[in-house]
Amino acid sequence: MNEYLDRVMADGVTSTLLVMPKRKGSRDKPDWNTTYANSVLKSKLNPAGIKIPGSSMALGDRIIIRKNMTIEQPASDDRGRVGASLLMEGVQLPMGFSLDGLTKTFAPPAEATTFDDDLNSGGGGGGGEPPKERVVNGDTGTVIEYLMDPLNPKMAAPKWIRLALDDGREIDYPGAEMTYLDHAYALTIHSAQGSECKNVIMVATGGSADFMNQNMLFTGFSRAKETLSIHGDPRELVKIARTPMPPRNTALVERVIAMAEEMNPDREELPEEMVP
């Protein structure tokens, strides 16, 4: 944890990632899993985060999206009332997070409760097709704002959650889909595949050969762009590194060939060396 915090202070929270194999666990019981690690790191990096109604999230939290979605972005006058924002005066920013690069200007709730139309990526009231944003399972970012529905003041959850994604986009995420947001200070190696980070700290613990093997180590190691720090029992690391990934039990090749034959019954036979 101290190494993680040092990296965050030096390079920022968006440039630092902790990865480990296991996800399941208790937030209160120490163990090498991302559930517990996220609980501990959130308490250190964002202890004063303003809680988002109806969720375990807070302003300034690091998040990962767990669902593929195409989100129709709201017009400026349909976004709702600002409940709280990292851009509000007096709101404490999480450790290692900077507002630099955010493109939106904030209007306090007492004045105008939405962002200015011209600055809103949703375009607002200009006619034409509403803009859409595509997010996929594994996208990460930071919660910078939430907005409540002024027409439904008794609704316990926000109408929209504003996310600053690590790919540079700022999007409005529907409050009704908050169940698909998880904390992302620490990620499993599986969740982190496909993404990279400047600094990666990896905890390598043992497990069955079909789970902890050479492929898992390589996937975790290759998330790092510049620095990689590995924590684990050296004997266990050697064992994992010597364990090849078991062959996959799949009929994909046979199914592709069968489909190709069905679609092109008159085609030439495959060369013998290409037949599984």
C-alpha cells in the first residue's frame, strides 16, 4: 500500500494500478483480493469523498465499468440538478487526482444547475441525433459529479453520474446502471487485460494451474508501460512461471470449418496440414 501511495503522489492516481489474481473476498477481512484492496485504498486516497445516494460510490472514486453499453447522452436541459461535483468550491479532491484537462465549467446549484449548452458534449437542444457514447466492460475512470432528477426529488439514486474516463472522454453515465460500476484502485489481472498503465504493482499469489500459469503472469506484467513491481513468494513465482497454460477444451476450429463448408459446399478441400 505504501508503494502504491508513493506512486500516486509522484505520477497521479490515473497512472498507477495494483493488479492481483483474486477478486472475491470481504472488504473488512485482510486478504490478497481486489475487494479488500479497493476498500483499503479508497479509505486512504478518497476518505472525504461525498457519497453518491443509493450506492457505495463517492465523488472522486476510481471506477471500472462492468458492462458493454451504448449510452445516449442527455441534452443540457435534461441532465438534472447538480447534486455534488469535484468542481464545486470547497470539495476535497482525492489524493493524486487533478482537475487539469477537464473541459466542463461548473455552475453552482443556486444559479444554473446544468453545464452551459455550448460546453456540453451532449450538444443540448440543438436538434438532430442525440450523441451516443460507447463504453465497454473494462473501461476505467473517475467519478467527478452526480446529478439528481428535479422532476423526481424523492428518487434515492442520481439521474446521471459524470465520469472522466482514462481514455480522455467525459461522459454522463445513467444512475440506473450503477450496479455495473465497481471500484478500480485495484483490479484483477483478468479485468486489467487490454489496458496499460504507467506504473503497475502486481501481487502474484498461487492457485490452480488452469488459473495461475505463465499466461496469467505475462498478462499482468505486460500491463506496465514504464515501471513494474512484483510482490509474491519467489518459490511460488517460479512455480507459476514454469506452469504452461492448459490446452483449451473448445470445438471452435471444427465449428468454423463446418460453417465454412455449409456456406461454400463447392469449395476445395482444406490442405491436410490445416485440418485439426
